[in-house]
Amino acid sequence: MRPRGKWRRPHRFVPSALIMATAAMLAFTSTTAASASASASASPETGPVQNNWTTAFLYSVAHPQAVPAGVNEPGCRPGKTRPRPVVLVNGTLENSYANWSRLAPQLHKDGYCVFGFDYGGTDGSPFQQLGPMRTSGLQLSAFVDKVLATTGASRVDLVGHSQGGLLPLYYINRLGGETKVGRMVGIEPASRGVHLYGLLPLVARIPGMPNVVRLDCAACVDFTAGSSFMRETAEGGYTRPAVEYTTIISRTDGLISTSEARLPAAPGVTNVVTQDVCSLDFTDHVNAVYDDITLRIVRNALDPAHAVKPGCHAVPPLLPPQSQELPRSGPQ
């Protein structure tokens, strides 16, 4: 049974706490730039499977060259049952290992050729995906081309988290990805841009403030609802007929609302709310990529012909569920 009554929006202190945490990570990024560049030439090392985002991220800080098990195997060739490689696209401030140490081995075991990469950051730094999203889109495009050339496949499937659920939309819509992508799955995706309780658009209207923010996190300016990047991404519609889309969003995400994550209704578009699958699962924005129920939905979206019903068990919330409707920008 679902909880009764209307959930209230999280308290006002939440955005401040999130901003302070982000600022601390950005400061740490600048102080570790030298050590990151020094370790950039080291060979990748396969890290262990983790059970939650926090332990995965801490491991990635201690082991900057860690990558998830099962990714980027040069000899992997797609088979008849798994004809499309899966490319994993990270979220803001994360890295491939922190994001995918749990899902990547599952997909590899399922028989997929799995590929992952860091973008929009300093080589060797645990903090990635901070750069301008148009530049990041070019990086994604180049990486997909490399995967296609390496594997001989004609298309890939994309699985992205947070910013990584938005960037593929730009790639598909503006950089020719429509002809190179079969399925796109977004986990807690910033599909329509982020308001962060109305704070980000407010900051964007302060004269000169976007330029200040862009110095440390250009991506934060780009994924703000109503930005020029968001308008460009949505031009002609958010989706394209040749691609199948799935979005997965938790009402207790804490950063992104269901209305910001879901894509407009269209053939080939499926929007899933985690609590509609399991009313006991109140996973949050970062831990969704370690949530068993969410990851089963991802695997089902990649292979709907062999979908397995997700289990259902209690996952406590970090925050109260959000209001499901927030102001939206762009085509509806």
C-alpha cells in the first residue's frame, strides 16, 4: 500500500545543504588537480563491486584509476542476442567507477559489451562532468564512434544518470546520434533541466552570476531549466522516432522532480516512477544507481523481451517525497 496523504516538499534547508556539499567538492577538486594530472597516465584498474554510492565514491577518491568490472574490454564483440554495446554516461561530479561499479558487472554478466568513460573534467580526478555540456556532447559523440568502430556494431544503447540522462538527448538531437542509438535509458535524468526548488533559475537571472558559476561548473549553468543549452536540446522535440526511451525517477530523488525527469508522451517513450513499481522503495538521487529495483528496471528497458519482474523491498528515504509538479521549460 502507498502512504496516505499528500507528501510535502522537502524543507528549505535542503538546497543550502546540497549547495554547500557541492562547493566543498569543487574546492577539493581544485586542490587535487596537480595530483590528478600526475596520476592520469596510470593504467586503469578494475575496482570491486560496491553496494552503495558513498563507498564507491570514496573508493574512487582513493583509487583514481579505478574502473567498474566488465567495462571497456577491447576484444568484446556483440552477439546476436546482444547486438548493441551499452555505453554508460556518468552524472555530475561523479566518475565511471562511482556511478557504475554495481550496474556495469550486471550488464556484462547479462552478455552485453559495456563501455564507460569520464568527460568534462580533469584526467585522473574523481570529480567529472563539470565542463560545458556542448563540449561534453562532442566527447560522447567521439566515444560512441570509437565504440562502434571497435565492436563493429551499427548502434549503441545509452544508459545515463542525472546529467548523463540529459547529455544523450543533446547528442541524439543535435549531433547526429539519432542514427547511432537504439535505446536510451535515463536514471534520475535531468531531461527537462533542473530547477532545484526554483533556486537555479533564480541564480541564472542574477547579472554576471552564470559566468561566475561557469568557472567551476559550466555544466551547472547548462542544465539549469530554461538555459540556452536546454532550449537547444529541446528544439524540434525532446525525442526522435528512431530511438526508444525510458526514464526512471524516484519521488524521493531530492534534486530532480518527476516532471523534470520525464519525457513527453510519444511512441517509444516510457516514463517510470520507482514508487509505482515498488511503493516501499524511496531511493534518492545518487543511490538510485545502487538500488536493486531501479537497476532491474534498467535491465528490463534494455531487453524488454526478457523482462524480469522487479522485487520489492523497503528502501528508506533520505528526504520526504517531492511535489511531483514543478515549473517546466521547453516543449511539453
